[in-house]
Amino acid sequence: MIELEIALPLSRFRLEVAAALPADTVAVLGPSGSGKTSLLESIAGLRPKAAGRVTIRGERVMDTKAGLKPPPERRRIGYVPQDACLFPHLNVGENVRFGMARRNGAALFEEAVRILEISPLLDRYPATLSGGERQRVALARAIATEPRLLLLDEPLAAVDPALRGRILPYLLRVRGSLGVPFLYVTHNAGEARAVAEAAIVLRAGAVTFAGTPDAALEMISADEDPEARFDNILSGLLEASGAGGENGLLRIGETRLVVPADPRAVPGTRAVYSVAPEDILVSTRPGRVVSVTIAGTDAWIGISAAGVEWTARLTRTASDVLGLAGGVEVWIAVKTQAFHRLG
Amino acid sequence: MEAPSDASILLLTLRVAAIATLLILPIGIFAAWRLSRRAGAGRTLAETLLSLPLVLPPTAVGLLLLELLSRSGPLGRLLDRLGIEILFTWKAVVLATAVMSFPLLVRPARTAFEEIEPRLLAMARSLGCGPIAVFRRVALPLAWRGVLSGTLLAFSRALGEFGATIMIAGNIPGRTQTMALAIFQRTHIGRDDAALRLVAITVVIAFTVVWTSEIVTRRRSRRSET
């Protein structure tokens, strides 16, 4: 249960957030400049002018009306800002130990290093890390303080495309093994659904939606938030694929999905994938396989559908998994974006 | 009275400059840190006052100190009652050089503190550091080059202080006569050769100190680049 009541005058508008969320994990959605970062900083105590009340699992973090406004160092809130904000004069290990909790610090340090897979980075300095690595170190540093609440500000995809979604699998692991409540700022409603039980949408400093992440979808449109995305987040176990090894298999429940080959993939480990909604094909037109031609690891599939002869290129594994052979009935779908005008 | 040797003059000068620098170091770092975190009119006023010794004639600063410390002055009366004698002793040399060197320590140190990303300081607070710990664990380690460069500048300024020193400490061989004062005196009595010997020594020391300061400020360690 997270209750927020924050008021903070900003130059563009007044941030006025009021939400009582029956959840410990909350996604914060909304366009850039809607006050998401200001909200996190207010909760962390980094905005001296912020007034209001914050309660986490019944524990009051601040309550300015009752005169409770502790300085940031006494709030026990783990803040992971967009730019990670690592101390440049300290190496990764020293950064993670910086605010280590007195009592459980050592154990938490080990736990954080393990969950976030940063042990190979411990002796390196922040300037030598990639954006995704910095985020992981910052998250580890926050966890080691034994926080009552984690605040995560996801960097914008536009800033560093390679970084998008990178922290997500780790956040899922943190949620699974530590159970720390968190607020997660993201532009990706799919990620919100994958990690959070509740979501709020901010617009010009006000909460325009509070509810489940799925219901938040109706608030996500490109005209309102150009950065908004919805990616399908799929989490499952990797399995060894067929002989060729050109593909991997992801098992989710009883379903096995063919995923691209990944040299780092270890069968039996958990993996998280994202699938852009634009890449999902919806079809109602049945067709029939007329030929399957194997060429190395590729399979060329001849299909007759909608009165047209198509040729599709699959990997051999995919073709085997689907059991493709002459005469098999299949559905095909061609993405609109796949039609390129040539003349 | 026998004239003191070059070596004893050099020793006196180094000792006085070192004590003066050590004396202003904590105050200067504190002032630089506070100034770097402030904004507004109060800060501009404080900065202007702190920089005055840089631009005023050193003899003017010396005279002000003399008025302050003389038996009829506000501070002098108190010191007199406590039995502390400052004027025309080596302590006066320390005081004069300390006052004159102070701005040279504060300015580079302040700039170095100002260059620290404020978000790093906020982050340190959020990670459990009180204001003093923030200074000790983040601000000072990130600004040490500027602080060191300011310290070296202040020290080299202290070595060569003349105007304020002669006003409140006089030019007493063996007691308050530093290199700068001895050069003046030797030239005055026509011992240019002896004065030039001291000049050579001061050139070597000043060169070394400023050179070190330049190297320290120029070289940015790879890891603090972001």
C-alpha cells in the first residue's frame, strides 16, 4: 500500500499528486515534463519545497502537516535517477557500499551484486561503464541501503536506445527476491504491466489515472506522449534448441516460443524478452504450404494464400517446430509496414 | 648585530609561510565550500570582501591590521589583556601573510567546489550522508585538485609577502625578516650581490611551487571524466 499526497510548485505548473494505491509496486507513466521526476525527488526529500504526506505500508515517510519532514539522509529511500548519478571518484564496489546499511549491509551488498550481476564491474570506475551498467550499479547502491522504498527513473529510450528495457529484467529479479516496494517511472506501458501491480498516469503535474497497469493503456496514446510505448514483456525459461543452434526456445508455461539465437543464453536460466506490438501479426486468412526447401539453416516456405503465391523465409528450427510440410494449413500475416512501394 | 645567513632567512620564511598556509587552510576550505553553495547578494558581498586583499595595496591592509592590533585597537586591547604580543614578532609575519594569501586559497577551491554536479551531493544525502559526511566523502574528494592548487598558490604568495608584513612586523633581522624583506634591505644598503643570491633562491622555490600547481590543475584523472 503506497499513499502519496505531494504538492510542489514548479515553474510550468503545480505538481499536485494524490493517490492511494493498494499495491507495493507502482508504475508512473506520463509524457516527458509531466512532473514524474519531480514527484520522485519530492518523495526522496530532495525538493525542500515539497509538502504533503507519503506512507508506505502504513509507515509515514513524510507528513509536512504534522511537522514530519525528515532530511533525505533519514528517509531510507533508495533513489535511482535517470542518469544513475554514480560518484565518479569511487569505483563500482565503493559506490555500492557508499550508503550500505549498518546492520544488514554486508549481506545486502552480496545480494545486490548477485542480483544485478555486477561482480565483474566492481573494480571499474563509472566513466568506463555503459549506460545500462550504470543503471544496474545505481540500483545495487540503492538496494544496499536497505530502503523502505525504491524510486526508479527509467532513462528515456531516445537518450540511449540500447539502454531501453535493460534494467527491467533486473527489476523483476529485485522484486522477486527482495520484495522492496517501488515506484518505477517508465514510458513503456508494457513494462508497467510486467513489473507493477498498479499504475498512475501524470499529466501536467496531476494524476489523470490511477488503477491497474492494463487499464492505464487507454491513457497511452502517441498524440499525448510521443515517447509512449507498449512492449509485450515475456519472461520464461530458456531451453536448448534443435541441432542447428541458430535459434533459442523460450518456455512460458506449456508454450514454447522460438526466439533469436543468443550466444550468451544458458539453457535452464530465466530470460526476459520484449516484443513490439507493431511486430505482432493478426490474421484471419488461411493458406496452405505448397513447398518447403531447406537451405543450410534456412527454410524457404512456399505458401498459397489469398490467391497469391508467397515465399517466406524461416529458420530451419522454426519450420521444424511448426511442423511445416507440403499441404499443411497455415495462417500467414503480412505486416503493413512490410509493403515497400517499388514503382 | 651579526646579519643572519641566507639559510636562516630562508628557514624563517618557509616556516612562516607554512604556518600561515596551515592556519588558513581549514578556514579557507570552509569559506570556499560555503560560498560555492550560496547564491544572491550576500554571497557577492562576501566574495568581494574576501578578494579585497588581492587588489588593495598590501601596505593598506597592513595599516588596517596595525590599527586593529595596536594597544588602542579593538583586538589589540583584548590581546594585551591576555598577554599575547603579536605586533613586530614572527606571529605578525604569519598574520600578514595569512591575510594576504587567503583569497588565493579560496578562489580556486571555490571554483572546484562549484564544478561539482549538485545532483551528486543530493544523491549522497539520499544515501544517508549528513551535510558533513557529504562534504568529507563527496565534495572534498571531487574538489581536491582545486583545493591543492589554491593551497600551493597561497603558500607561494606567503613566501613573497612584503607590504603588509613590513607594516605590522617591521624588518627585524633574525626575527621578522623574511626573504622579501631581506632583499629590500640588502639592496637598500648597496649589497646587491647578496640580495641577488636571495632572489635566485626565491625564483627556484616560486617556480617549483607554481609549476606543481599547474600540473595538478591541468591533469584530469581519466576516471573523473564523464
